Amino acid sequence: MLSVIGPFGPVLSAYSLVAQPATRASVRKEEVDVNSGSAARRMDNSAHELAFSSAQTPGVVTTLHPLTVLIVVPTLQAGAAEMGAVDLVRILTSAGHRAIVISRGGRLEPRVAATGAELIYADVASKNPAIMVRNAAIISRIVRSRKCDIIHVHGRAPAWSALVASKLTRVPFVTSWYKGFREQNSLKRLYNSVMARGDRIFTVSDQLAEMISERYRVPSSRIDVVPTSVDLALFDPALMSPDRLEETRRIFGVTASDKVILVVGRMLRRKGHHVALQAARRLKDMGLKDFAFVFVGENGGGSRYAGEIWDQVLANDLTDVIRLIGPVDDMPAAYAAASVVVSAAIQAEGLQRMILEAQAMERPVVVSDLGAGPDAVLAPPIVSEDRMTGLRFSAGDDSALAAALIRLFSMPVAQQAAIGLRGRHWVIEHFSQPAVSDLTLRLYSGLARGKTSA
């Protein structure tokens, strides 16, 4: 009998999980039977009989048969974990493998559907212990019925369910880290620890890999740094049309002559929006003219922090220099409209996709020392000014952020443009989709071989 200790409460009997009556995943939009699946979305199972040939496709990672990977992600909104899950779907399906996504769903669903991957709706975002137990049974049945080779999880709540399913089905369990988690107490530390229990642990940066190894005493041999990749065809300034740029400026409420300071990310305290606000206050007090901080991203659905931000805007008389925009569909145009892109994170953020996208769009970046490491942004004093792609400041220090922005705006236009060009070249060299795809498939292939030989 298998036992798992965690936020489920008492020690759970694995047999009690699988002995429950067959259930269906909770769904929005349609009901999906986790045993039969959706015929419209399901790939032909006969694909498992195919064999890949490295001789036919040089440079492509090969396996004995196409892999089936179950990707478990709480939602499909617009966060780092969600975007990372969608990237994995693209990597797998583009290489002829099978991707199955189980999630509560969200605004990124069309991207999953466009790949031909199967999407199963279930409330895997829930932290309710009873629902987490039910999700373990659901995931186990999906793994068995779809003959999954790997379970790859992007979130703590579903990771506990997937860990149980992995033990029951003897299928490798992989977790992905996109940021460092806060550990206010021992219970929070236990809850977070599931992400360090993977057979393999993927993380987006060296900084996060070191943190995981030290905090949870995980051998470095179990941790793989798989950086975020950027779609360089999508984020290409050469493809930006004047009409798209003008429309984005209209949405932002700025003109072509304004200095646009773009802050991208969900309205969460760890993202440091309040630090950016105080920097705006300092810039205004210094007499800087024609500038605007534009906040783009999910606003937390009217969360308390979002309310605090708006209260600070009003209290500091910043309505003329702050724009709270919300989600934007045309992110390449948002970057193109910016003079600089800022990450004011006050908590370790790993490798932020938006920092790479901004550099791909040839925009200088200013980041806190917790917002991006030297693997993402080249900044003094680590590199000389003629190599830098941005500037760095101490997390939480709004005066340092304001000073970095003044320093950047004081540079000649040609120098700012050169910083942007170096940023794009840096991203092309280190964060292209083909390189990241190849690394991911090699790691998956190794896991699948280990399962076969076990």
C-alpha cells in the first residue's frame, strides 16, 4: 500500500484513490470523459507504432516511438507557468510527439488547440484537499488510458495530485520552476516542496537551480536548466507596422514623443509594481517631462494589491504619468511602443519571458537584481557599457530604479538603440526556440528510456 504525506491532510491510502467510482473531469464549455477523451482533439493512437529515424532528420532528437506527455497546469491564463506549458505543447507536437494538457483552462486555450493537442478540463488549480485527491485519481486514469510516458507539472497544487498519480502508475514525474516560492512558515515550505520531488526538475535559470538545490538539498544531477525560448519571428521589430504602433500608443494614451516605461506582468506584490510607482513619484519630483509608466498584464481581478496600487496612484497625484492597461493582445507592438521595459520584482523571478521578449524587440531593459540574473540581462558592472543590454538596480529600491531610468534617458538616442540591438543579438544567440526545443526533447527522451529500462 502506497502512502503520501502532504497537504492532503492525513496520510492517504493510494488504494482509496483508485477505488473511488469513475468520475469525470470538471469542465467549462464541454464535458470531457477522462477515459474516452474528446475525439475532435485526440491524436491517432496509431502514431505510437511509428519509429523515428535520425538519418532522415539530422539534428532532431530521436526516440524509439513518439512520446505521450501529460502536461498538468493549473490554468491557461497568461503567467509564466501557463506560457511555459504552451511552449512545451508546441515543442512536442512540432516534433511529432503527443501532448495532452489537463487544466482549468483560460485565455491561452486557442494556442493549445492550434497545435492539435488534446485538452482536458479539470479543476487542477484547486487547493481543496478533497479535490486534489480526486484529481490524483483523474490523472492516474488519463496516464493509463492514454499510455503516457511522462507527467510534467507546472504548479504546486496539481503537483501533489500528479505525484500520487506518478507513484501509482510508475510514470516519471517532472516539475517546472519559473520563480522562487515564498516560505513564510513550515506548512508553506512543505506545500512548496512538492516541486522539488520530481524525478527531474526543470528550471529556467541558474539562479533558481542553485536556490532549489540549497533549499531542498536536491542533487544537482536531478536539476536541468531549460531556459525560456522566444519566438523571434513574432518578436521582430522589423515586422512592426506603423498602424500597429499607432494603435498601441492610442491604447496606452501616449504620443510618439513620450518616454514610455513599460512594466509587464500580473498585478502581484512580488512583481514590485509599488516600487515602480514610487520611482514614478521621484521622476515627477525631479521635473522629468513627457514620461509615462504603462502597466500591462492581468490586474488580479480586483485583488487587494491592485486596489492598493490604485490608491497609491491617487494619493501621490500620479494619474497623469501612470497607465493601468490590463492584458494586451499585441505584445510585440507594446514593446515597440516602449522606450524601456522594467522589471521591479522584489522576489526571485527566475528567467522572465517578458525580459527576453523586450530585448528581442530591441528595447533596453532595467531590472531589479531579483528580476533577472546575468544569464538574461548583460548589465554593468558585470560587463562594460559597450556590451550591456540593460541596467540593474537593487530590489525594492525605488530611488535606484529612478536613477537607472534617468541614466538611460540621458544617453544619446544612438546609444540607447545600440543597447537594444545588442539585446536582440543576445536573445538570438541564447534563447532561440530550436535550441530550447532540442534540449527539452533530449531530456524527455532520457526519461522515457529510463522508464522503459526500469
